[in-house]
Amino acid sequence: MNGVYWKPIAELAEDVQKGRSSSLSLVEKSLELIKKNDEYKAIVSVLEEPAKNRAKQIDQRVKKGEKIGRLAGVPFIAKDNFLVDNGKTTAASNMLKPFKSPYQATAINKLEEEGAVCVAKANLDAYAHGSSTEHSDFFTTLNPYDKTRVPGGSSGGSAAAVALGMAPFALGTDTGGSIRLPSSFCGVVGYKPTYGLISRSGVVAMASSTDVIGPLTTTVEDTALVLDCMAGKDELDMTTIERDKKSYYNLAGKGLASLKIGVVKEFFGEGLEDDVKKTTQSVIDRLKKAGAEVSEVSLKSSPLALACYYIICPAEVSSNLSRYDGQRYGHTGSQAKDLNDSYTLGRSEGFNSEVKRRVLIGTYVLSSGYYDAYYKKAQKVRTEIIKETDAAFKEHDILIGPTAPMTAFKLGENTEDPLKMYLTDVLTVGSNLTGNPSISIPADKDKNGLPIGIQLIGRQKNDMQLLEASKKIQELVNG
Amino acid sequence: MFGIIDLTMAKITREDVLKLAWLSKIKLKSNEADRLVKELDEIVKYVEQINEVDVKNLDTTDQVTGLTNVMRRDETIKYQAKPGELLDNAPDKEKNQIKVKRVLQ
């Protein structure tokens, strides 16, 4: 479990480009590790033949002297809410079980242009609605460190896959913490870019004003390289922003001595597990010793961020999921008598209880008579949270805290209490509401050997600065 | 911050839940509806905490990119999917068109 399974991604790609190793051998290694770790149930489908064929093509092009790309021949795993050619895309939901995607996500296209090979689709909570991967309609993924515990969610499959070495990197989505939380629970690096940095075209939509795509890896360098390959404006996604002209992989930068770090007071309240608190404090102490300027900062409204999120997110979910009417794709109500039945039966059968819950809450907060009191008010509270965050960044370069109040909980521990499950996101949702980039870096293990992640939040639209600081902080933590 | 404080308001009824289901075109079984009354009530009570904030002088935030009026040229492009492929997923087809149940009774 603690082994290093892969060389740094840049080296893997160089090996393939220089003919020192073949893409096929990397893909076969990945497929083998996927098979070997089947008991963790991280994978929904394997793209064995298409991946091997792609790898062989890349190897042939290398032999002809062609330049492939910065991810030449490197295998990766995509969360099953990314549309990928040659395979199924289910979003781990019965609603999309029969669905074969007619096109591919921009992010996947960009990775393939650099030579990467998608080998499998990872498990998730259905439609990404969840924090534990227990709401997958197919099966639950197990935590690589303890099979009686959850991997976190909703990108639980992706996080477990990287932790178990199935591929050098995986893709996830983060709407309320769904990359960072499972990364913390599984001991890997999970990155949530600034909202709009990577195109969401071809990714199953959840909450459109907070949905983000990001990589899961074992090092910040790998994260930066994969991010650089995916970032950029896309005509197919009008919410994409201008990216940094320089490469995100260009991570030099000053040392920790000039870094102004803000410790978020509200992230250390009662209810934080002891070991999580101790670990985060220990990292902060080491940062002080390394010369960083560490001071406390207050984000006064952050205790309300979760309430705000669980109005806005379900509202946008209820809107986004209205497209699943069973007429053009997806599960359809085969016993339907009339048109209305045909919409209703399909949705009732295809959506699980968590999905239904969110759709109904969303419908409630948007409905006539309640819109102003809930949705509109939440959008104003969101403004307040953004203002406070911007103010904090006037005095600080990075904000720090734990990623989650706890380490991986037991399977079934929170499934009977939806609200308790939602509380796992309490420290991550802020960055989704504001759009700021944020990362979870593995820091230590608790007394049960379970991974603890620390969270760093960066300046709005300044992913470069966050990545530079993260690289130095990961070195400090590992050193 | 990490716990649930009951500042009682909400009071979702079974009628509310059934209406919401009707609006979202979902048919609930009886026990599903019963469960959802309790769950939605608890969740809505929790999110009502936002009432603590004085929002008088605040605008709404609809999106965080700051972008406005993002335009593209009004041209057809060559896209990944072919028309036939787009129809492959339809449950019922006739002559290159998606077939649905009768709309007007």
C-alpha cells in the first residue's frame, strides 16, 4: 500500500518517447494492477482492447520518429462521469446504465492529444451525489487502507485507484469536495482548480456553478503536469476562463520563507477528530520553523457555507437532471402508458434515493413562494462568503486547514442519516462556492493507520501560486 | 460547525413531498414518501441557518468567473459525433427520428 508504483509522469512519458519503454508495457502494468486489486471495487469498466490498441499505435508512431506529447503513452483512469469513446459512461447510475457516449469530453481529448491512454472508468456516488461512494448504484468502493471503511466520495474510485497504483493519475470532479475528500481519506494528492480553468464539456453535470474537473495523483509535480495539459478556454464550454500563459508545470518559485499562510480559525472547531487536529497543527508548526509567515485568519461566514451549498447545489442539480427524461437516451420506463408516465417511470426507476433527495430539495428551494427565502438568499450569502475570502487573501497567499473533520469512516456509518453525510463536506464547500483553487495533500496517518489530508486554498485564478506552494509544502511534509 | 443544531423552523408535510415529486416527474412509493418527509424536514431546517446573515445590502452571486456575453461565431463546425450516432441511444426510433408517446390526447 505504501509502495511507489510509478515513476513521475514526465519520466514515464520521456521513456516512451525515447523508446526506452513501450506504452503497451505501461498499459499492461496498469491493467494488471486493476485486476489484482479487484476486491477494492474501484473500477466500473475496463477499456482493455481500446487502451491496448491506442498504446500499440503510440509505440508505432514513436518508432517512426513522431513526437507524441508530454503524456506519451501514460495510462490513466477517468471517473465514470467523463464521457469517453469506446466505452460506457454510467455516472454509476442505473439511469445511464444503457448509455453509450457518442462523443468524448474535451479534457479527455486534450489528454489524448498529449499521448495519454484511458484504461478504465472509476466508481463514484451516482451522479456524484455523495461523500463516500456508497451511493453508487453498482457497488461500494473500499478504502485501500481498511476494507471496512469508505474511500470518501464522490470520486472514491479514482482516489482508491491512484492509492493502489492502478494508474499514475486519475480524473475526478469536485462540486463540494468530491476530489479533495476522497484524496484525504485515501492518502493521495487531489486538486480542485479554479472554477472554469478546465472545460466541463463532456462531463455529466451536477451543479453548474461549482462543478470542476481535476487530477488525482501522488505528487504535486504530477498534478501540475496533468493540469497543464487540460487547462484552457474551450468553445464548447462558455464558462471556461483564460489560463496562465506559462506552463503550470514550471514550478520553481521562491521558498517557504516568503509565503504568507493564513490558518483558518473556523476550521478548528469542536468536533474535529484529535489526530486530524494534531496532524494539521504539526504541519503548521513545521511551516513556521521553515520560515513561512503564519498567522490566524477568520472566515466568519464559513460555518454557513455548508447550508448555503446545500441550497444552491440541489437547486442546480434539480435543473441539470431534468434532462433525464428517458426519451433520447438513458433508462426509460418500459411499462409506460402515456407520455407523462414515460417521463416519470424512467426517472423513478433510474434515480436512487440520494439523487431523488437532492432533486426534491432543489425543487423545493426553487419553487414559487420559496425561491426568495432560500435560493436567492443563499446566492447572497455566497456573495458574503466570497467577500470574506477575498479579504483574507489581501493579507495571505495561502489558507490552510484540514481537508475533512475526520478520517475515513466505517461503511454504513452515515448512510442512514443524509445530513450527517453532508457534514463531511463542511471544510471543502467554501472553495466551491467561491471558485478558489484548493488542494488536499496527504500529511500523516491517524492511530488506526488511516490517511489524513491537509487542505491548502489559493488565490482566485492563481493556480500557479497554489501549486508552487503545494510543491514546497509536500516536500516539507515528506521530508 | 461540525454538528447539527436544531433551530426549528421547516415543517415539510407529506403533501409538500408529493407535490415536489409531481413537479420533478418522479413517482414515489408510499414508504419512500414517508421517509422523505422526515429527511427533507431535517435538511431544510439545517439550511435555514443562512437566515442568520443580514443580506440586505448584498447582491446575488450567480457565477464566479466574472465573464459576460461570451460569444462564438455563428458557424457550423465539424463535431465528434455523427447524427446517426446521436440517435443510437434513443429507446424508440422511426426513420431517423426519435419516437415518443402521443403528446396531444
